[in-house]
Amino acid sequence: MDNLKYNIYWHFKLKRSNSRAMKALKKVENYRGTINPKFRKLSDEYAKEVLGNKMYAPWLYVYSAFQNDFKEGWIPDNYYNKEVVPKLNGYYGEIADRNFMIPFLFSEVETLDIAYFINGKFCTPKSKVLTHKNVKDHLFKKNDKIVYKLENSKRGKGVFVLDKNNFDPSVYLLNGNSNGVFQKFIQQHPFFSEFTDNSVATIRITTASDEKGNITAKAAYIRFGRNKDTHIMSNTAVSVPLNIKTGELCAKGTMNWAEIDAHPDSKISFQQKVIPSFNACVDNAIQMHSVIPFMGCIGWDLTVDNLEQVQLIELNAINNGIKFSEATTGPCFKDLNWENLWKQK
């Protein structure tokens, strides 16, 4: 992509992201009050002088409104996507995002993956090609219910819960663009089912690799689905920040940036709740990231099953947004010098 096309592309990307930021700001101001003009001014100055472009200011408004403060070191979501991800993850992030890579990258992890559909072929995690006649038996040999996720599925779209009765291999064979992964359906820990039992709660742990390759966990939050959803949908999910050291839920979460203190369906409060096996979740995320320390930042979607085992659902090295963590518990990445990445050619 030449410089002109690149600049036009990012101009519209930044503009679209800022439109989302201003919508989020309005929702936050509904319960936090109008952002202090002082914080808005500091956001403008910080975006221009430290981050190199005033277009990064709107997400700083959101963070400031949420915390009623301005803090140096915050990373705007659109700055993260434009400067951090391409420079610290790059094309390797796109490769790592592919589900088929998980068994190869993390050979010691017991994956949820049962099979993949890629480029018109069904194959196992051990690279054995399955015929369309025997794929059904393979998928449901030990599973009554499975999940199929389209490659690069975003915001909960492209996720399907299947059973033996509604699985038809010809649907995939006729659509060459439906590359994706078949995974075991997780029986989640009772802790999560207390909030809602119709979908699997997802713990997002964000890890980062510093300039020396040291891996640390920087942020964490949990997403619960709604009773009507079979899986997490971004537009309806309930997000609750977590204490990265203890796994305790914050007293308040959000739903589309609107603040809540309990799950809207079950009415279960977030107060004094601690994620089971949270330390194991963090340890697993750090251990897996250490296999690919050349990746700057990764979002790990994990959960804990009914046997208290940590399960990796997927990793995100391209679309692992940080805005929720920055707004609620940030700045989370202050010691990594990301604010200087825009200066690199």
C-alpha cells in the first residue's frame, strides 16, 4: 500500500473509531457526569504532543470521564490499532490469530479444537484430512454438542452451536469462505453459571512482552452473556473489570458502556466475587505468550471448566482491543514505551 492510500485508509479508520469513542463518552457521562474541561484539554494536548496526532484524543476523553481524572500513559484504542499492533505483532499476529496454529504453537496445551475446515478440507489438529463421510463421526464421537467459529469471527458473530442432528458437512463444502474451527462445548465452572448458564463466560487476560522479552499480565476482565444468547455477543455482553493480582470482580461492570452492578438477568451482584483458578489463568497466559515472546501484546480468551481446569478458547493478536481495560483499570501499559512507537518509521 503506497503512502497516499495508507494515509487515506487510516484517516477514515481513526475517524470511525472516534465516532465510537464519542458515543461511548455520552453513555459514560450519563452516570459519571460531563467530563471536566480540564481533562478534555489535557487529553487534546497529550494526544498531539505525546502521541503525535490530536485524533487520538476522543478515547482519552472516555478514559478521563470514566475515572474522573487524566493519567499519563493511557493508550487510546485507535493509537493501539494503528501504531502498536502493526509494529509489535505485525504479520505474525495475523498468523497467530489462526486457530489452526494453536496446536503447533502450544503443544503442551490441551486444546478445545476437534477439527478445522480450511480451504475446502476438514482436518484434525494433527493435520489428518477427514473425508466429508467420516467428519461427522469424528466431531461427535465424544461430544453431544460442539461449537463452530468462523475464522476471524468478531464481536460474537460467526459462532454456531451444533449437535449431531443439525450438522451437515455439505454446508461447509459448498461455501469455500467458511474457514473455521470446531471446538468442544465447555461445561463451565458453577461460579460462572450462577450469573448465566446459557453461554460460557470468557476471561480476557492481556499480556505484553517488553523490549527484553519479559512477559507480564497487564489487564483482565470477564464477559458474561445474556440469557437469550448461546454465546458471548459484543453488543449485549456484560463486561466486568478484574483485579489483575487477585481475580476479584470490580463492584461495577458495564454493558455497552452503561454502568451496572449486577447481571441484568440473574441479578447476581459483582461485589466480593473472585474468579476460580484465576492465578492459573494468568500463569497459563504468561506461559503461552513466552512461546512467542516476539509478539508485543496478546489478548487471551480463557475460561475455567467444571473440573477447575483452565481452557484456552482463543488468542487475539490483531483485534485484541484494550479500551475497556484502559478506561476501567488503566493505564495498564505505562512502562512499555508504546507512546513513542509513532516516531518509528
